[in-house]
Amino acid sequence: MIKNAKTDQDINECFDVMSELRTNLARAGFLKLVRHMETEGYQMVYIENDKKVVAVAGYRIFTNLFMGKNLYVDDLVTTDKEQSGGYGEQLIKWLRARATTEGCRFFHLDSGTHRGRAHKFYFENGFSIASYHFSEELKD
């Protein structure tokens, strides 16, 4: 069953799995960062198996000129030990249903160019490559 990470405890229990994807994260600042992101529309959901978090997704619903109302997946990760257990697919189905319920025109995400296994998973779950995403890290 997919659960919303609402309480501080819920969010903190998602850290270990989320940090497998976002290796730059520090446990000490995780809760504060997520709480700040929530003020910008971020929401987190997770799946447990035997009372341990095994998969996490973070997403936002917003509107822009390009896509209209859309659901963007910031983060989607299943712990290495549980990959191929169907948890990622469950999250994708839940997120797609949420996007539909909210009246979104698009459901989308970005994936690092080096993540070949993830790309295969996304293709198998109905995604296609729609554009290139360009970024520049700004220095102080």
C-alpha cells in the first residue's frame, strides 16, 4: 500500500532509500529540506515491506505554459535490495492515477543519462523521450 509521508517520522524513515538515489543528501538536514520543498508543492509517498520503507517517490503538481497542468516526478527510487520487486511499477501506476485524478495533461520525469536500467524501466512503463533537459550548475 502506498502511503503519504506526512509526519516527521514518515519523512525520516524515507531517508535511507532516498539517499540511494540522491547521494548528496545528509540525514541531518533531510527533514528540514523536505519540509521546505513542501512549501513549494513537493509531496512524498512511499511503500513499506515488513515495516521497512522499500520505495519512495517525490512529486509536484503544477502548471506551466509548455504542458499546462502536469505532475512531475522529482524522485523515484526502490532500494537496491528490493529492485525488480514491482514497487517502482506500483509507484508509477499510483502517480499516473494521481495525475489523472488531478486533471493533469502530462505525467513526466527526468532521468540521468547514465541510468540505463532506469530508462529501460521507464520505457516499459509507457514513457518516451520527449525532449532534452539542459542544465548549468551556477557557481557562487
